[in-house]
Amino acid sequence: MSLKRRTFSAGRWTTASALMRSCFQILQVMILARLLLPADFGLMAVAASLLAVLSLFTDIGLSRAIIHFENISKDALASLFWLNLLMGASLSVLFAITAPLLADIFNLVGLKTVLLAVSPIFVLSAAGQQFRTLAEKEFRFASLAINEIGASVLGFIAAVAIALCGGGVYALVGAALVTSGINSVLAWLRLSSGYRPHWHLRFAETKRFLRFGGYLVGEGILSTITRQADVFVGGLNLSPTALGTYSVPRDLSLRVSMVVNPIITRVGFPVMSRLQDDISALKSVYLQTLRMTASVNFPVYLALGLFADEIVALLYGPHWKGARLYLRILAVWGLVRSTGNPVGSLLHAVGAVRRAFWWNFAVAITLIFFYWVATSGWGLTGLATSLVITQVGLLVPVWYFLVRPYCGATLGEYFRQLGTPLMISLIAGVIAWLATRNVPHGTLRLALGSLIGGTIYLGLSWILNRRWFDAMWTLLHLPTRTSTQ
């Protein structure tokens, strides 16, 4: 099978997995928002942010290193597996020991027990990580997708069951633990292809992977801190209830890009890695990846912002009216932020991990400063607004320091990938909003707006964004039309 056909096949399965998992996540939040308190979501938001940062130490950048390097011996793989598992176990113990200290730092009632309960997730995830990585490297995305969907279904069932039994915030904890544990069990059963890591641990065999992964870990930690900085700042300055009101629409905004971008970047990274020595081909793949992400993300984020009232009422219920303003602001933030995701695949593919590390170091310091000032002066509204302002301010620097040096794309080429999807999204969104503004029922207005906006967006894309339209046609396994662009 050609690389192009394997890429589209991988894209189909990754899309199916991402969509199904997001549907269950959204359904889970819809149910739990009516059974739990905003404070429960606030506590879990802080716990999840801490997990996101520390989980990077479990992998130590080894997953990306395994994909990057060719011809890895079984002994080296075994050493990497046991090193990964050892780090996961150590982090689970360390996280449990430091839970009281972390709870005191944030001064949030109930956080300590939540952190203790969720601490096993590190070793659970590490147990299946290498099998998942090797499956990605070999483009076995169908098996990966089935595993991920199955784990998400069981995690969803666990969350609802615990919530119905009065478990409160532990419904969210249970969902995370069950999803991670089942995913690793399925990895051993379905992704290993009979391979079982034998007991073999020599650190000398892991050095080249650790050298490559060391900068990836640092870059990943800084990137995660950057992504979670607003939650950390909010957790230190706000109550659990206020943080919950903010974190739920924030999670929805992030979930859009978490559905779309990993589909493209997860498949795009192995492709870019194979083309790392062909700058012209690498540039073409990067620009196509950028347009793909923008063409899918932009209309969804416009819909989130324009129909925020209806979406909050439908998903979370009448007690979450305060979340509507934050969803509008964070939809703009998510739209701009989504354009930066393909850069990571580009940098990792060419091995520019040092540049990625120092970039994220500078960005993390800058954003934390702005978030703290904004939250101290203007509360939650200031925090949400500062996310938008800083993200817009990073657009040109991202191109100048990260994109231009490694694939040669000009600023005009960079922005052209974004301009067409943005224009089409604005036209479709405004027409949909105006056409439904007098519809009294919120759910009906949302449904009609989505139908009208979606139809107009696809029609305009067929005319003005044909390359993306044809790619979607191919992804759906439909006959490919001849591109006019």
C-alpha cells in the first residue's frame, strides 16, 4: 500500500476514534453536569492539569524517539519498555506522597483525596505505551482506534455508574482510571502481535533515545504547562466553584481541537518524519496539514461562539448560565490556538527538539505572567480574555521562529492556508446566526443554525477550498473529484 493510501486509511480510523471518544466525553459531561457540582469539575480540572504535566515524565519522550529512529533491536525495545514502566510506577508513588503538599499549595478542600485516588494512572498508562507507539509507527491505526473507543465506552459507563451512586468528583476520577487501564490491557492483547518484552534493562541501549527524548520531555512539560497555565493560575486565585464554571467551557473548547488536530498531527508526524530530508515535500505536507486543521476547526469554533447560549443550555443545563460568556471568549481562543498544533509535528519530524524546548520555555513564562496579571485585576473574565490576546500575538512569531526555518514556508503561504477557511466560516456562521435569530426554542435554533451553516460552509468550500473538500471526499472513501486549485 502506498504512503498516501496508508495515510488516508490511518486518517479514517483516527477520525472514527476521535469522534467516538469525543461523543462519549460530551455525553459524559452532559450527564455529570446534572449530577455533580461545579466545584467537582473545578477540583478535577486542577488534578487533570497536574497529571498532564507529570505524565510526560512517564514516557520521557521515548514514544516520539521510537517513531523517529529506524531499526530498533528487541533488546533496546525491552530496555525502553521497562524504563518506561519503572518511571510510571515511580511517578504514581511520588504523586501519592506529594498529594498533601499539592493540596496545600492550591488550598482547595477535597483536592488531596482526589490526587491520591487518581495517582495510579501513571503506571496504568505506562503498561501499554510501547505497544501503542509501535502500532502508530506501523500505521496500525485501525486496531488503535478500536482499543481507544472500547476504553472510552467503559470509562463512560464507570463515570455514570459512580455518579448515580453519589460518588461526586470520584465519577470523574473513576472514568480516567478505567479508560487508562482498559486501554493498556487492550494494547497487550491486541497490539503486541505476540511480542512480549523480555526482562532486559541496559541504560546504555537507551542513551540515544533519551538524548532525543530529553528535549522532548522538557518541551512537552513546558508545552503542557503553557496549555494548563490558566487552570493553575485560576486554581491559585479562585474558588473551586468559579474554576468549575470556567473549566467546563474551556474543556469543550479544547476538545474540539483534541478531536481534529490529533487526527491530522498523529498521522502527519510519521509522514513528515519519512520526508524530513526533502524540504519541498515537507513544506507541502506541513501547509496541507495546516489547511486541513483550519478547515475543520474554524467552522466548529465559530458555531461555539455564535450559539454559546444554546450549546451551554443543551449540554450542561440551566445551572450553568454563567459559562456562556466564557464559552464565547474561549471559542475565539480555541480557533486561533488550533493553528499552532501542526508545528509540533514539523519540529519533531526534523529533530528540532532543542528549538521547540526553548520556544516553549519563553512562551510559558510570558503567558503565566499575563494570565496572573489579568486574573488578579479582572478575575475570570480577564483570564479568559488574556488567553485570546496572547494567542493572537503568537501567530507571526510562530511562523518566523518555528515554521520558516524548517520547511521554508513564506508568511504569505502560511496565512493563505488560514485565510480561506476563516472567510468561509465567517460567511456561513453569520448567515446561519441571522437566519435563526428569531427562532424561540434554543435546541431548534441550534439544529437549524448547524444545518444552514454547515450546508453553506460545504458549498463554499467546494468552490473556494476545493483541495480540502477533495481530501474529505477521499477520507470518507468517496470517489475523488479533480481539484481545481
